[in-house]
Amino acid sequence: MRDAPAPASPLADVHAHFLHDRCGRTDWQVRNARRLEVGARLGITMHVASMLGSFGFTSPTYFPSPEDLTYANEAMRTLARAHAERVRGYVTVNPNHTDHALAEIEAGLGAGMVGVKLAASRRASNPLLDPIVALAAEHRVPILHHVWQHRRREVAGQEISDALDLLALAHRHPRVRFILAHIGGGGDWAHSLRALVGATNVWVDLSGSGVDRGMLELCVECVGPQRLLWGTDLTMDAGAAKLRALEAMGFSAADLEAIRWRTADGLFGLGLGAGPGPP
């Protein structure tokens, strides 16, 4: 991968993942270091990241056990403290364990985490999520929700949500700021984007391996640059491709900065200001 040009402004990755020592991989430290290294080359000023339990090693990725989540969230806090100048963390919870989820959110936000991550553990429209969302509202933090772009069937090992499910939750909680995850992560992104027209408390993260022709243009048409957030997920090369595409689309300087960092800065309170590029 070629180095990206030196950035003219900060760049926030709102959808990142790191690993820990109980994820079943012996190279977890190498992979974490590599993400930070490549992030610096891309110009990423801040990674907003989560750890998904044991990533399937000792409990299912999308149905992580309370024990795995507690360990992973503490590992995420430790990493964020070690790299405080460029990493912030989500608190990852499994809403099937309500009391544990609420306790994890309180502990994590109290220790400096900046958002809540919901994976495909329970459909977004399910009322079981309401206590979690209410607590996020109380703390005024955003929720990043894993979304499959247009659910046409069930998928083994997860309970997938699509944009309509997330909209049902967003309509019940109009004061909460939701982020629809990885619009480029697979499925019918046009279905999701058209559903989001007028949903003023739902933002879209641009992460995922898809860099389809017309995707970014429809994002702008349906959602507008002020509700778009740049991110990578596990695909930093695709994130770089989208970044270059955004830079060629003729945005105003203000709109491009909103996508790169300014909107994320407002949602998460990252404290980026108009500071320098990556360390």
C-alpha cells in the first residue's frame, strides 16, 4: 500500500478494532501495532475502537459471554490509556445480558470510553435494547450498531439488523445519536441509504471493504456530508480508497472536513480541534 499524502486536517476513524491476549491469536500485539502504524501512514489522528469479546475464541463473536466482554472492555481501556493521543474506545455489550451490559457501560464511560458498540447480538428493533439506549442518552454518548445492508434472510451465528431495524430503535429514542455501521460492509447499501432519508439522529459510517461505484454519491444524496463519518473497520485499504474518492468528489472544504473529523469530534468529544495531523 502506498503512503497517503500528508493530511491537511485531522482524520478520525470511527470504526476500528484491536485485539487482546485472550483472542486466540499469538500475533495480536503485532496486529495492533500494525494498525497504528498503517493508521499513521494514512493520516489517522484518532482511532475510535472496540474489542468484540474474545472474537469467537471462548464465546461466540456476536453472542459474547459477560466474562469475555468484561475482559475485552478492560483491555480496550488499557490500550486507550497507553495510546491516549490517538485511541478512544467503545464499550462493547451484549444486550441479552441486560444488567451486565448496563454495568459495563457505567464502568467504561466512567473510565473515559466515548461510545457504546452493539454487535449482532439482538436485533436493533428489539425492546431489549431500550435500557442500554436510555443509559447512552443519560450519558450523551453515541451508539455504533452493526448493520447488514438489507436483511433478506437469517444468518447463522448472529441476529442481524438492517437499516429499518435501526430506524425503529432511533424513532423510539430520538435524543440518542446512532451510527449505522459499515455502509460498505456488504449487502444492499442503496436500501439502507434510501431508508435513512430524514432520519436526523442516525449517522452513517463509510467503513467496510466495499468501494462500489455510486456508493459515496448516494450517501451524499440521501444522508448529506454532515451525517457521514469516515472509518475503516478491518479494511484499511478500502478506507484509503474511499478517502481518495472523497477528496476527488468536489466537496467544499467544510464538508470534507466534516466527513474527515469534525462531525466525529462533535459526536464523541475527541478534542481534535484544528490540531496537527497524526503523530
